[in-house]
Amino acid sequence: MIYVNGDSWSQRSNIDPDYSWPCVLQSRVKCRVINQAAGCGSNSRILSNLYKLYHTNTKPNLILIGLTVHSRWHLPSKMSSSWNIGHGIINDRFAKKNDVKFHRDLNNENKLLAFFVDDVYDEIEYIYQMFNQIWQIHELATNYFKCPVIFFNSWFSPHADYHLANVYEEICKDPRAWVLSTGADIDDYSTHEYVAAFNFFRTKFNEWHLVLDSWSDLVYNKIDDDKGLHPGHPSPEGHKMICDSVLDTIEQRYPLLYKELI
């Protein structure tokens, strides 16, 4: 079994038939593909889902993670749902759009989002949390599920200064210099904690199967416009390209497993 998780770039299509890359993958492999990706999903939600998956005693042969932007965060909600909050986004996946309470809460969303951006979000902390989540997912896969995990850099916001590949390279060079470049106070105790943490993550980079080339760069000319099936997201042709890339990555990094599953 192959387990997939991520955000809207990996979720089931919002129309039938499903044309998402995990569905294309299902048509090309000999095993079952379980896809728990969800629109607006965060990396912390992915981690939470994996804990729940382990509690069910499910044993995947391979885990594929489409990492999302670092600035999103997962908050548990009713019925195993989740609120996801981040710059420009706040939603509950299972909210009832016709519910009076939903519309009442909707009036408060701008206030909550402003509170998150102004008083909760801190870029270096959320970048740290993302690398920490990658580390935890890798530990879960290696020591508990006992299967490989591959992390894909699905997309990045063109309006953000942050890009996973760039930060990864800077941390590889000099974690301390990168932490200080974020504006961190050299004399603050938390700065020393961040330097130690990113030094730790750097020692793990060779263990992580992290694909830095983003899907958004891969399918830049296969993105739906406002008239497409899923505006701002890959078209069906784009999802096929992503699936091809995912299969190539599996074959390159785990050739024996590739032969077994594909």
C-alpha cells in the first residue's frame, strides 16, 4: 500500500472523475493508494494524520508527502476535521456552508486571521516547525511504520521571501549565518536554540529523501486559470506530469521497491 498526504495539490479532484496525481498513480501501480491530502492542508495536519494512521496499525509500503507552505498550521476540530490557518487562509474542511453558525463565524474570520498574522506567526519559528515536522515524519516512517518516506516540495507562494530549496541550501552552508540573516537577535537565548536546532536538522539531511525541485516549477505551463477545473492548481495534464515525476523519483531512490509496487 502507498500512503499519500499533502494539500490541494495532492487532494482528490473537486470534480469527478478524479484526475489528481494520486489517482493517476493508482492506475499505474499494483497496490492500493490511500490519499488523505486535503485542500488548505498544513504540514502539521499531515503529521497528525500519520499519528492517527499508526494508531490504526496500518502498514504502508511507502509514504509520499507533498509538503505545503510553512506558514500554515493545523488546529483540531470536530469529527476528526481540522482548521487550517495561515496567511490568507482559514477554514474548517467539514464546515457546513448553509449553517447559520458558519456564517456567524465567518464574520469573525478576518479578526482571527489578523490575530494569527500579527500576534502568532513568526517566520523563523514556522520554518523551524516545518523542518521539525519533516524530522518527525521521517522518524515515524523509519522507526514505526518501517517504510521509506519521500518528501516533495509541492509549491511555494510567489509573494513569499521563503523558498524551501533556498533555505535548505543556506542551512547546509551555515545554519548560524542563516538564522542571523532572518533578523534574529544574536544575544537572545532563543537564537542559540534555533542555531542548535538547524545544526541538528543539517545532520539529518542525508537521511531525508527530500525532493527540492518544486511541482509548481515542473508544471508552470499546466496550471488552470480562472476558467479551468481548479484555478491556480495543476490541470489534468499537470497532474499526469507530477505522477510521472513521482514515479521517476521512486524508481531512482528505491529501485527494488519500485519493481515490487509498480
